[in-house]
Amino acid sequence: MTLNKEMVDALQRDYKSAPISEQDRVMIDYVVKLTKDATQCTPADHVALRAAGFDDRGILQITLIASWFNYINRVADALGVGRPG
């Protein structure tokens, strides 16, 4: 998390070119893949996460947190949370 507007803007434009660590970039690559189509996640993704410094517990936590946010956002969208009327 950051309150740095420049960092937020850079991440929104393209996280791959934002000034973040390689570990964060690998994690975000995985989360993006999980979000777009979790069936495309493979053991190779877990190998990449391990190579970036995450252990199995960290990989599980990343997966659970990203999945929960995906789930809760879909529930909110389906129920119209935040939409007028």
C-alpha cells in the first residue's frame, strides 16, 4: 500500500514498468493471471513465485487474498452495490 500518487499512477498505467521490486512484479503477474482465468495458473507459476522468494505459505496467502477480492467484487457487482438506483 502506498499514498504516493506517482506510484499509484505508475501502477495503474502499467505495473510492469512501475518502479516496484521484481518480487512484487512476479506476485502481480500471478494475481493478474488468477484474476483473468485461474484455470491458466500452473505449477510453473508457483515455481516463479518461489524463485522470487515466496514460500508455500506466502503463495497460499497471495492466492487466498486475491481470490477473496475477486469473489467479493463479483458478489458486489451482481447485487449492484455502489450502482445508483
